[in-house]
Amino acid sequence: MSLDGFVDALPVGVVVLDEDLVIRHVNDAFAALTGQAPSELVGRPVGDLLEWHEAHGERADASRWPAASRLRGTHTVADQPVALLGPGGRRAAVNVSGTYQRDRQGRVRGAVLAVRAPSRGRRPQPTGVEIVSTVSHELRSPLTSVKGYTSLMLNRWHRLGDDQKKMMLEQVNHDADRVTRLITELLDISRLETGRLILRRQMVDLPALAASVVEKVALEYPELEATSDFPASFPPVYADPDKIEQVLTNLVENACKYASPRDLLIDGTVGPGSVSVGVSDRGEGIPESDLPKVFTKFFRRSVGRPTGSGLGLWISRGLVESHGGELEARSKEGHGSTFRFTLPLIDLDELPSP
């Protein structure tokens, strides 16, 4: 069977692009998605058929596809929601993944795309517009607070007592941290999905980091009661301390929001070639139907105090996996939940010299 014959036999839609992002070959599966014959599609710019968007929601210039990377070489893009444009203005939602080649100047020199209809019953991935809309909503509250308190202090500074000023400044500081975290989440989404996340690794003392996280989260949840249980010989790990702190913060905050800030347990165990850290609560647990969804984007359970963007656990799993570890959730209704992540133990002597 020839290469074209093999491509034509695939059940998923395939589009081959040249360096000008013009379609040079499509298979029957892709033609069927468009409702047109393959001969009507070859020779057309890909932007006439597939419409994708930048992170801020505007339509992307076809010459910049895929916006995943400006690096030269061969790259892949995981499933992304894209609009398939058909005759008469017809539009259909599809998922597109692909492999493409860039030259030294970052220009696309060719690409092969796989196009498929979203699976039935599967929740479509959020578009750039939805992401911006959700995070913008979350930004509005802390920014309104910052604006209100700073305006009040500027206009009534001499009428306010020291305790009032301190309280307002503490709230402004807290809300500024919240804005910073939301912006970091947006950046992490882009970096995780495009494989551009950079880890600044160093030796990290996880028990000390866990204690620091509890101290910081307690500023927002004064009723927080957490016990740490790490063996005395718990080894340091070679990891990015900021990213692991972000993971631990998300897990502790989620326990406070959706379960109870009281009686939390943060424990560490040492296994062959890895360590694990778990955050356990004594809440009502997560229904079995919700458990597979907790690591998906924008998922927020309707119980507890569902604030935030719904991105924390999805990002946390990505950050852990970028370290070569895993993050999983276990729960039993009426008996609480445990979120546990593992990190590999790395022998620094075995690392290649820079």
C-alpha cells in the first residue's frame, strides 16, 4: 500500500500542509467531515477550512499556526478545539492535533494534522474565549477590593486608625497575591499545553515546604488545623520549589473549600525510587461520579465554597507530571478524600554535566 493509500484508509481525518499552509492532501475521512470532495479541498489555504483562536479569543492568523511554539524543529500539538468551516457558512466543532516542522526563523515548513469530531458525551475543551471569560470573572473580585481599599486610604488616610489601615493593607496584599496566582495559572495553561514549561530545579525540603504552605493558607483560613507526618529520614527531592509549592497550596486550599479546614493531614512516604506526599481531609468525600472529573479544566463541585477558576487541580497534575511524577485522588463518601502526588528521587551524580 502506498503512503497516500495508507493515509486514505485511516478513520481519522488527515490534512497535509505545505510551507505556505496550503492543503496538499486530504483523506476521505476529512473530506467526509467537510461534506466536500477531496479535489475541492486540495490547493486551498488551511485557514479557509479550520479556524482557531489566540488565547485572548481573537481569530489567529493562519501564518502563525500553530501558535504552540516558535522553536525550530519538529513539534507536536495535542488536541485543540477548532471550528471546521463548511459551505454556506456552516461551522462544526472538531478537535485537531498535529505534527509540524519549523525552520530557523520559526516559520512553518509543513504540517500534518489529524482532525476528528469530539467524542459523544465528552465535555468539549474550553476555548480561548471561555478561558479568558472565566479568569476575567475571577480577577474582577480581587481587583475591585484592591481599588476600593486603596481609594479609601488615599481619601481618608488621616481619619483611619492604624488598625484599620493595617487590615486594609493586609487585604490588598492578599488580593494582589490572588491576582498573581490567577495570572500564573493562565501562563501555566499555555506552557503545559505547548510543552514549554521550564522547571528551575533544586533540592527541596518537602516537610519544610508543607509547613510553609500551611502557614500561608492559614492567613485566608484562620480556622485551618493541619498535622504534618513525615518520617525523620524523609529525603530532599530535586524539583522546582515554586511549582511544588503551587501544587501543595492548591491541594490544601481545595480541602479547606470543599471539605473542612479542620483535621487535615499532610503526610509523606518514601518508596523505592520515589517519595509521595498526600493531603487528606475529613470531609464528606467526593461522589464516585465526580471523581474522574476533578482533574479536568473548570470543574468545580457544587458543594462547599466553590470559588476560583476550576483550573487548580488540572494545573497541579500537569506540574507534577512535568517532574516525572503522578497525582491521583481517592475518596469514599462520608470518609473524606486524599490527594497524593509522587516525585521521583534523582541521584544528582547520575545527571549529565551541563
